[in-house]
Amino acid sequence: MSEVDYYDEDDHVDAEPKQNPVRARMKQLEKEAEELRKQIAEADAMKRELTFVKAGIDPADPKFKYFVKGYDGELSPDAIREALVEAQLISPPDTSGEAAAWQRTNQVAAGAQTAHPPVDWNRRIQEATSEAEIMALLAEAQQTR
């Protein structure tokens, strides 16, 4: 008798054991959840850095580096600036310059209602009687510009 090649189904053993589909799905979901946690942490770090930038702080500046790492207060630009002033890393904002600017603006607005009519330099030069008067008028005109 000759040898016959045949395939016996009973002798066949699966090389791969069958996996539990529920467990495989759980592993996939756990992996996705971990990736999402990393993305959330990265987004929180970027949000924190952006808040410091909005407060006028360069997080990479060595002067502020440890402050940025250690700050645990409210994450708003105003609160961060206030904490920086308390830590004496920045000087308090100079509001006197701003107040003076507003005062000048108010004076200009008030003066606009009582402004003098514009000077007619041509008429004044024609009415001048000497060369010295004309030179004085020209000097005055240059100062008012």
C-alpha cells in the first residue's frame, strides 16, 4: 500500500488560542482612555502656559520658570499678575501714568468747548510794522506747531 496524504481534522491544533473578544475590546478601550488622559494633560498644560502668556509672562524665562512651576492659585491673568507683584518678581502697574493720560484727555475735551479761534498768521504778519515783529511772529508760530 502506498502512503496517502490526508488531512485529519482531529490532529489539527490551532496555533493561536482564541481570545476573549470582550477582553480584547476592554484592552483597546483602556489604551484609548490612556491616550485621551495624556491628551487632556497636554491640553491642560497648554492652557496653563497660555494663561501665563496672557498675563505677560514668558514661561521659558529663567526668572519666572520656578514661579510658573510652583504657582497653584487661580488661573487668570489678573490673579497671576497679582501673585507676581506679591512675590516681587514684577513691579506693581504704574497707574499714575494712566491717570495722568485720562486727566489730559479730559482737559482736552473740556478745552475743546472753550478753544480760541485759530490764529490768522498772514493777517498778523501784514499788520506788523517792523522786521523784528515779523521775526517774533515767525518764532511764535513755530512754537505753537
